[in-house]
Amino acid sequence: MEKLPTILIPPALQRLTPSERLEILRQTVRPVGTHHSAPKGHSETQFERDLWQYFPGKIYTGLLVERSGLQQPYVPDFAYIDLSMHLHIDIEIDEPYSHISKQPLHVLDCPKDAARNQFFLAQGWVVIRFGEAQVVKTPASCCKEIAATIASLTGENALMAPFRQILTLKPERRWSREDAQQMADIAYRDSYLSSASPPESQSKRRRQDQGNKSASIMNSKLTFYCPICGEAVRWQGHYVQCSTCGNDQFVV
């Protein structure tokens, strides 16, 4: 993971023909629920608009991917899901530091990110990680990278047609902890985040459209245990909240 974008393909899908991959993809572990108030990064609302432009009907947010034996599921920043191909892609946006605490994030060789990547790969998901600056400055090029990955796995080269005039994404070196701290010291994220806010009405419509199709992807077998009061919380098909203490911020 020395450069961004980072594209990781499950080992079982490598060196196979598209038809052979389809059989493997049928075994992909699917999401089990959705959390409609999952936290979003500063750049994610804008990038959601771009993803919907190029991949309409296949982009989801707030999906819960259960981790066996653990209370907290993983929630991809974005999930590309093609039900006809059984293709699931975890699309992550990596920020160099926290906007609030200024602590470095997603640094080179980060154990937390490595464990998350390996989890999704083991479930049959493809993982694509972009740098936050990439999705803000060159969102169409990031979408081109996603389309190229899908085309390489499915053999559907027609997916690349909308990107003929789009520049290929320029790779960027992943930052070290020292690099991230220096960026925090000069408020580097502020230099590109000022334009990362699409109209609220567009975002709201997309969330409504997504909610209408969520039932085809998820089931309702997920139970949480609230870290505040310890009460068992059953996912009800639309929202996760502890009925005892009202906590709804423990899904990350």
C-alpha cells in the first residue's frame, strides 16, 4: 500500500477468466444491514455524486459487513455492488489526518487498514483505496480507475467508453506518520476541501433511491451489543439504535 490508489483483488479471483470469476464471486459475503447515520468524511458527499453519475444504481453507503465474533461491523465508505455479477467493491477514501484531533490517519503500513483490507479480501470483496485529495481534485479519474478494475474482472470493456476523454489517475505516494503530521500542522486538507459540498437535495434523493433498493441486498440477522449500556440491539431493516440508552454512534 505504498501508493494511492491501492487496488486489491482477492487471490481467488486472480489469473481466472471472467466466466471462472463469476463462479467465485457467487461466494462473496454480502452485507447484512445498513446504518443510515454512519459517519461521513468531509469529501464523501461530493464523491457520492460523481460515483452515481458513472455507476447509477450500483453505489451504496452505510452498509454493514458483519465480522464474525465481533460486535462492530465494518462500514465501507462506499460499496459498488453489481448483483448480476455478484461483484462487491469496498471503495475507501483515506484522509491524511483527523480534521478535529489532527492525529495522523491511514499512514503507510497502518495495521488497522491492513487488517480491514484482509477482512474484505477474505470475504470476496475487491478493495480500492483513494487519497482524499484525489477524489476531490480528480473525481472522474478516480471513477475511471474503478471502471478499469471492473472491466478487468468482468471483461466488459464497454464500461470504459464514458472515460475516453478522462485522464488516467496519477498515483500518489502514501504518507508516513511524519508526513501526515506536517500536513496537519499546515492545515493541508483545508486547501482542497472548500469545494467538497454538493447540493443537499441531490444527496437526499440518492439516499432515498438507495433505501428503496436496499432490501435486495441485505437480511436482518445482525445483532449489536451497545458499548454504552451493554444492551443487545437487533437491526430492524432501516436503523440501528439502542432502545435503552439511545446510542447510535457505535457502528464504525
